[in-house]
Amino acid sequence: MSTARKLSEFASRLSPDLIPQEVRHQTKRVLLDTLGCALGGYESEASRILLEHALECRHPEEATLIGSGRMTSAANATLVNGAMVRYLDYNDTAFIIQGETYRTGYHPSEVIPAVLALGERCRSSGLEVIAAINLGYDLSLAFLEGVRGKGMEKRGWNGDTRAAFIMPIVAGRLLGLTAEQMENAVGIAGSCHAVFGILDTPAEEYTMTKNIRFPTMAQAGIMAAQLAAKGFTGPTSIIEGHDGFVEVIMGGEYDLGKLVELEGKYSIRETCIKSIIADFSSHGHLTATLELAREHDLRFEDIAAIHITTSQRCAEHTGDPVKKYPKNKETADHSSYYLTAIAILDHEIGPAQFTPDKYADPRVKELIDKVELVGDPSLDRHRPAGISEITTVQGKRLSRRVDYPRGHARNPMTDEEITAKFESMAHQLMGRERMKKIEDTVFGLDKLADIGELSRLLVRG
């Protein structure tokens, strides 16, 4: 039996009724957070362009485009809504440990736009949506847990490539495909789609395309599932076969056993919900800087020097010279220099901290020049742990280490905090009554007969 078939068989027998209550509740928390991120990204330039493109395509009206309320195909809604979710870099993240190297698991919530779009098309129940989201989370993390050796990044590939292999199965589950059809769908999408590392490398400035890495792979997964439903075939051994994923992209360094360990996984329980907008590996040192800035009411004119100690991976990923003085949102949220400066200047790292005026502010640039960023390999297993040491012009030395920033699985946000985060992003598009209706619908998701009732609330007004 091929690996794709084993994964498809698991998806086929997954029973929504057996999902534990605590997993259902965590799924609702993550869903509300993800919807807030989508609404927060609605007015971005990247989202505007993608929305225009989707409407020009004149596809069947199957799914709601978040924010505008316009309708398009489930595949196009996956692309547009997925980019909105990703734009702020505020959606959840997860982590895994591989040998001696601590690696982040990218953003598992990126499965949600496709699940909502297909769920709306198929008139899926809220409980079936919960099952599909958890299937996506478990496949997403299992796919990354199988990575061995020097990983995907060092080989020049991006981990969002996983969507081409897992989303055909998630889509197939919602569309009612057989395990054999899902297996072929994995072959169709996986053999034709991958993401180059240039979209998330320390050596290059980021662009809008960063926001559609996973969405384009998910869109391909939907198309593959639709083709397979009609009898179209693909290489079923695409993962482990000759010139397949393991051999070509991973150079043979991959543990297939980890990929198929899915029974009772429920990895959504370990997801980390972001409390600040930044690459998650930098949350430790940025939280430390924010705490010091707020406690001591630090101002721009107080700062003589800032010494940041973080993981080696964080220093490489967010401390490269090309990111030191960012000019756009996509680069700024991955610049430890910029984010440290803005934490001191504004005492906040939220949506309002990413504007052209902020990037060009001479005070920000002056603070950036006072930041020394050092990577400590011993912190890699404790990522996102970080240390901030601030020296004031008066000669004071302030120091703070944070191992588990707010939102980390070991320091989780409360339901109230997640709701407040949702409202902080949604309030620009809708009133209090609409936000409350969305919150109530999400937290009652397992009793919802048709997920379209939720999707139709996610519009301006």
C-alpha cells in the first residue's frame, strides 16, 4: 500500500463524533483566531489584487470571499482567503523537535481557508469542518515530523510544499472521495507542485508571494481532488516512489513512519497562537523587550544599546542584513532589528506597527543601529526563547529572558484574550453586533448544521 493510500485510508475512517471535547474547543479557538487574521488582512494590497483576479475569473459562486462577501469557486476562495489569513503573519504556528534541532512547523491554520471554502460548497456541518481542520493539522505536522537530515530549507525548498501532498486528502474528505480517489489526487498535485526556498530565505527580501505559498498549493490540491473524483489518475507512489518526494526533494532523508503516525494525534492541542506580529522564533526576545519597555516606560531618547540573544535559527532567519531596514510588511514582520526598535518606540507590535511611515521613521532607523543580534545555538532546542538586554543612556542595565511567550502552548492565551485579538482586527470592517454573532457561531460550531451560515457572516458591515 502506498503512503498516499495509507493517509487516505486514515482520512476516510476518521469519525467526527469521536473527537474529544477539549480538541473541539481548541479547534474553535484556533478558528476564531484565524478568521480575525483574515479580516485583518482584508485591506492589504496583496488581498486587493487577488480579489480582483478572482472576480475577473467569473468562476461558479460556491464560496464566500471574506470581507467583500462576493462569491467565487471554492478553489479561488482558498487562494484569496488564504492570502488574507497569511498577510499579517499573525496566525498560529506549531513546533516540532527533530534530533538536536528545534524547528518550527510553519502555520497549520493555513488549512482552514480551504476547509471553509469547500465546506460552504458542500454544505458541511460544523462538526465535519472540525474534523477536516484536525485532519489538516495532523497531516501538516506529521509531514514535517518526517523530515530528517538538513531539512527542507537547507535543500532550497519551503515547507509549505507539504500542502500539495496533504490538501488533496483534506479536500477529498470534504468532497466525499474514496480512498483510492484521494490517493490519485495526492499523486496529481504532488507531482506538479512545489515551493522554492526563495520565498522564505534569509538572503532575500520578501514579496507578496510569501502570502500565497500554502494557498496556491491548497488550490492545486482542490483541483487535484476534483479531477480524481472524475477518474483522473496520478502517480500513487509520489511520496516514496522513484524520483518522488522523498528521493528528489529530501535526498532520501525522510522518515515515512512519522508521516503515517496519525491515530489519536490531535496536534492542534499544541498549536501556539501569536500574541504579537512577528516570526514565532523571535517571540521570546521581542516579548522580553516589550516587557522591559512597558515596565520601565522606556522612550527613544533613553536607549544607548540593545543586545539581543536568540536561537541560531532566529538570528539567521530574522537577522540577515537584507532584512535590517525593511520597506514592506512581508519583510518587516521577519526583521528582529525592526521589531525590536518598534517594540521600544511604540510598546506594541500589532497591525498598526506596519506602515510605510514606520519603516521610514528616522527614530526607528536610529534604534535599529543600536541593536546587536546574537545567535546562541544552545537556545535552538528552547525556541522561541530569547534574551533582551537594554542599556540606557543613564547607565542602567535591564535584562529579561522569556522562554514561553504568551500564546505558546505552555503559556496559552485565554478564550477572552483570543476573542479580544479577533475583535482588534475585525472591528475595522464590522460592528460589535456582527463580531459577537461570529464569536457565538464559532464557539457553537459543533452544533452548526451548515458552515455557510458562518461564512456569510464574514463580510464588511
